[in-house]
Amino acid sequence: MNKYFLIGTNTDLSSDCMGLEPFVKIVKKALLPMFYIIIPIALILYGVIDLGKAVIASDEKEIKEAQGKLIKRFIYAALVFLIVFLVSLLMQIVSTSSVGDTNAWFACWKHIK
């Protein structure tokens, strides 16, 4: 059996990830914060910049379009944040269920600091 299917089955916390620690660390420390923080902030900033350009141009039609874009970007930013949060929450709920060995990945995830 492939050793990567046995993640989290050891009782020793230092061997929970079985060689996948660098990958899990990148996901936990780089990718998730990017989705949580950087993408929503960037979406909102781009919307504000578009609205600022429209206000400087003093064109009512451009201002209305920029307001619509800003509202859509606020919604997209909230959805990005909520989707990442809901997926994390769902995975945590699945890991605490008693069906099979679903908490194997969660032991590795918790071990990475």
C-alpha cells in the first residue's frame, strides 16, 4: 500500500504527515491566507479604484457602472471568504465523524504549525 494513504495513522505526531509536511505547510501558511485575505481585499480595492476613476471622470453613466462593479466585487469577496471558511468547516466536521479513518488528514493538518 502506498505510504501516502496512511497519513495520520501513526500515534507519533512527528510522523503524521509522512513526508507531506512541506506541501501541507505551503497550503496552510500560504494558499489559505491568500484566499482568506488577499483576494477579497484585492477585489474590493479594484472596485474602489474603478469607482474613483468614474468619479474623477464626472460621467454619470460611468459612475453607475462603477457602482455596479463595486457591489458585485463586494459580493464576490464575501463569497470567496465564505467558501473557504465553509469548506474548512465542512472538512473539520467530516474529520470528527466516526465513519472510517476520516481524521487522518486532520491530525497532519493540526500538527503543522
